[in-house]
Amino acid sequence: MEDESSQGIKNIQIHATTRYPIVSAYEFEFLKTEKEIQSLLKPCTIYFILQRPLIYIENFTAKDGIIKFNVNDDRNTPPLNCSFVPSENGIGNPEEEFLINAQFYKKDSGFVSAI
């Protein structure tokens, strides 16, 4: 049997940029129909399908001008505790009232069906 060898690239450097932040399959299902997203994807030549835990927001509250929430990923790791003061981040001023309509996907819908 003859010893076969092949020559190829010994070192390769790949430089890549993302056209859009990483999203879950659930989010992509909705985003892929948006014209802006389609225009971002059109010139792309490589697509990555990655598996990662779905992250979600829990314990969302808005009180006394402070928005607080936890980001969790179902991996038995401590949640990321976040707080945000809109007026300190260039959104409105402390005297303004905001109407916040927060809608988040979560693993369990929270709906209770009555029989």
C-alpha cells in the first residue's frame, strides 16, 4: 500500500464579523421575515448555526425611576442582576413618566387552562 500524503493550508487566519447580534431560533423565526434582516443576510456567504441556552428575562420591575430585571439561562448558574435608570442613560429626565409595555418569551407560558 502506497503512503498517501496531501499538502494543504498549514496556517489559516479567518477574520469575520457578524452582521447581526446572535439570536435564538425562536427569535430568528420572527426576524427572518423583516426586510432589514433580509438585507443584512443577503451579502453573507457563511452562516453559523450554534447551540446555546435560551436566555430570558425574569423579575422585571419598574419602580421609583429604576428598571430592574434578572437575565437567566437555565444552566443552574446565578442570574445576571441588572438595573437601569433611564434618565442616567440619556432617556428622558427624572420627572418624566414612562409607560413600559414589556413582553418576553418564556419557556412556560404561564397560562392556566381551566377545565
